[in-house]
Amino acid sequence: MRNIRLIIRYDGTKYNGWQKQGNTEQTIQGKMEQLLTKMTGESIELAGSGRTDAGVHALAQVANFHTHSSMTEKEMAEYMQEYLPKDIGIVEVKEVGERFHSRLNAVKKQYEYRIYMGQENPVFERKYCWHIQEPLNVEAIKKASESFIGQHDFKSFCGNKKMKKSTIRRIDEIQVIKDGNWLILRFTGNGFLMNMVRILTGTLVEVGQGKKEVQDMEKILLAKSREKAGMLAPAQGLFLVKVWY
Amino acid sequence: MRNIRLIIRYDGTKYNGWQKQGNTEQTIQGKMEQLLTKMTGESIELAGSGRTDAGVHALAQVANFHTHSSMTEKEMAEYMQEYLPKDIGIVEVKEVGERFHSRLNAVKKQYEYRIYMGQENPVFERKYCWHIQEPLNVEAIKKASESFIGQHDFKSFCGNKKMKKSTIRRIDEIQVIKDGNWLILRFTGNGFLMNMVRILTGTLVEVGQGKKEVQDMEKILLAKSREKAGMLAPAQGLFLVKVWY
């Protein structure tokens, strides 16, 4: 059987996240499986590198599926391009080795959170950022972000309170980039818990607003309690940027 | 009476253009006048630098209105910011001399047309460009664009067939910028007729597709007939970028 890897870009605004839930087709996975099933005439299951929350976007989500289809990569790309809604794009279609699995083989991921700090409405980016009108203390955010680098128990930053598996993850880098009125937070790590990037962002924003101190970060990590961390940043500012294998 | 100049940014997707038409509030001008009337308690008329078609966007439309209000520029900006829909943004509010008129005093304007030539859907820019999947001959477009520089009768490029006033305009520059899969056409001139930038763009795209020749451009200008020019490019790729006074 052939194993096909897809790189998928999507605007998550209208979707209930990546992951299929029951029969609803308003998920990216559901939409894609429906299309691939039609394309191949087989019942296709599409494995993604991981979930994205409702409203979160992706520049390059990775997914793979198995098929007996004899279509070329190019034919598949053209078929999908023709029938996909305009808010989903296929960046690449590639046949890979049979053992490749987009979730199990992922070793590193990058997410980006976009904040607009200007007074006026970010008219063209309004669905792709968090609009915070008061300027943030970017130096404080940078300092606070350093507390999260390395391997930690991120239980305080996990949106799933019933999480039974390990909540230990490794963050390799948090880039804090100020570009005019834009503030970009770019997180790279070996894996992220449910809502983790959004809770980290919400907490760092509270530091930038002076509501939390840089030295609180260590305490929040050690508390292993969601209540100690900051707010959940809105989904629409978050992008899955890259997955490494 | 005070004369207030606004610089306004808008996503034209949902609007029936800049210009008020009867009682419909689905125009930018109508929406703004409604808000300014509420803000000042006076019946406000807002003069824009010019119309934009339904679906066309603006990075910096200029408009002005007269008022007896004693609000400061900052108070006005904050009021508008609070009550405007998210697809309209106020970039600047400034009190100007009583003789300033945003349309009559405009001496030069710049429009930008954005084309995406990649295979895949331009997911995040899909409402802000024209998606043309086949690559265009950019060198031919550049050469063809030179025919339009200077003062010409642009009757062939006027969408209003009943136009009784002069159709002579001066184009100072057409920048043709290729950036990866993006092709940006930037038009600067002393004024533009109805649909003029979109018909120029449609004609240049036909050159890029090999459907028209570079040397046809002169003939189309001389024909003074809308039928000789190319297609009307879709509204959603067009932005009013700047107005000079």
C-alpha cells in the first residue's frame, strides 16, 4: 500500500479544529478525509501530526494516509486543489516510506502566536491575531519566556485537567520578535500539551501588562496548577508553523 | 467650523464600495457618516478622495468632514475605534485648514493590484488577491505597462460607457514587482477613471498569458473603445494605497 504525506495550510476561522469529532464535517481532518475518500474510492483515514484547537490556523500541518490509488502526486494535488474550500490549501503531496507516521514520527514542532499592539483595528489581519491596544513590556516578556526553556513539567499550562499522561515537555526556543506594532511569539519544542501555547502566551502577555512578574514564572511551573498560570490567549492568533521529523 | 481629515483603512469584502447609494448603509461612506453623526450629534457629510468599487480595499483612503464638535482628535479616534466594525480602521484623525477638500485637492493617487500565481490556494490572502494558477510572463507585462506611462486618453479603460467628462489621465509610474508567487502591480497617477486600474490589470494579465501582445497596447489606447481592452480584473485584488495633496 502506498503512504502519502500531505503538507496542509489552513485558515482555522470556520473550523472546529483539526480533529474529527463524531460525524461533523466542520473539522479539517473530516473535510480532508471526505475528499480523499471521494478521490480514491477507498475509505481513507488521515493521521495528522497533532490536533489544533478550534479557530487555530496552520501554515504547514503534516498528515499522511494509506491508499491503493495509482494517481500520481501531481494528480492528487490537482484534484484536492480543485475540490477543497478556499480556506484549505495543499502545499505538498509526496509519497513516503510505508513506516512514516505524521504523529508518531514528529520530533519537533513550531507554533507562532501573533499579537497586534496598535490602537487601530488590524483590518486585514483581524482574524489572524490577538488585538491588544495597550503596548506591552516586550523586555519583560523576553525575560519571562526564558523560564520556560528546557525540560519542565508544564501541568500548569495544560488545558486538559483530566490529563493522565506525562505533562513533561521540552521547549527548545521561544523567539520574542517585535516588528512595529506586531509582537510575534515563536515556540519551538518537542511537543505541546492541549492549549499549552495559548496559556503560555496568555501568561506572557500578563507579564507584559504588569499583572504578573518575571519571577512568578518559576512558581507557576512548580505549582503544577492551571489556576496559577495566566489566561488562555484567543485561538485566532495561533499558527502551527512547522513539524520536524 | 472645524475641518477634520481622516485616514481610513478598510477591508472592502463585505461593502458595496466607498460611495453612499441611497439609504444603504453597506458602503464605507454610509457607515462612517452614520457613526460621525452619532459621535457629533450633527448631520455629517463625509467627502472621500474618490470612490472605490464594491469589494475594493483601502490601506489609506482620505476623507474629511466639517463639525462644530469640541472633541479632540484623540477622543474622536477613540470613539470611532470603539464603534467601528472590525473591517474598518482609523489610521489618523487630524484637524486641517478649512479649505482642505479630500477629493478636490488630491493631486496624485496610488493603487496596488495583487495577483497570486501559485498552484495552491492563497489561504490567508484569498480575499485580498486574484488567484491565477498559470504563471504569467512578467517581462511581457513590464514591457506592455510602459505604453501606459504619461498622459493618454484612457477611454478604452473606462468602465463607465456614458462618461461625458474628459477621459484623459496621466500615469506617472507602473511598478511591476514579482516576489515569489506574488505579482504586484502598483499604479501611480493624477487620477483614475471608473474601473481603470482593474481594466489595465486585466489587459496586462492577458499579455502575461500570451492572449494579447505588447504592441497591442498602443492600438487599444488609440481605439478609445472599452471592447478593445482586456477583462475587468476582480475587485478583491485591488487596494487604494495612498493619496497625495
